[in-house]
Amino acid sequence: MTELLAFAIFALTVISAMGILFALALRQSVRDFAQMQSELDQRRQAEVQSLLNRLMAIRWEDFITVEETQTADEGGFFPPEGPSEDDTMVGGQWGRLSNMRERAEALEENERQLLLEDFPEGE
């Protein structure tokens, strides 16, 4: 009977030790996973911050101008054929639309010059 009691105590001790080792291994795995997730979150946050910084640095007026000239149809808006007696036109200006194409062409020319500086063999 004492042998059976000694064996039961030994088995209980081994099972308890295995449970403790399993709990420690699980704890370490959860800690590693949490650290990995934290690093990924920091990396993603840095990427988002970098993207936001780039978006804030864009001159949106120039971007819209280039987009408008690339998607514009030929023709566009034509002023009336002749001034009526009630309307007076000052200097032929149509607000911001009067210089949009010129600004877009200047931006494209600037981009071409930069490309030629970087890649002179493309001439």
C-alpha cells in the first residue's frame, strides 16, 4: 500500500511539474506574440505618419491643375461671341481658369527638365 501511495505522489508531482512548464511556455508564447504585434503596430504607425507627411507636403493646387489638364477635353469653355451691352469684360480674365493651362504646362516642363537632369541619355 505504501508503494502505491509513493507512486501516486510521484505521479502527482510529475503531472504538476508538467502543468507548470506548460503554463510557463504558454506565458512566454503570449509575451512574444504581444511584442511582435506591438512592433507591427509601431511600424504601421510610422508608415501612416510618413504617408500623412507626404500628403501634407503636396501642393494641392498644382496637383489639381495637372489632373485637370490631363483629363480636359479639347475645346473646353469658350467665352461668349461678343460682349453684350450690359456686360463688360476686364482684361479677358476668367479668374483662376485663365492661367491654369499655363501653370500646368510650366509644371510639366519643370518635370521634363528634372527628368533630363536625372536621365540625360533619354534625349
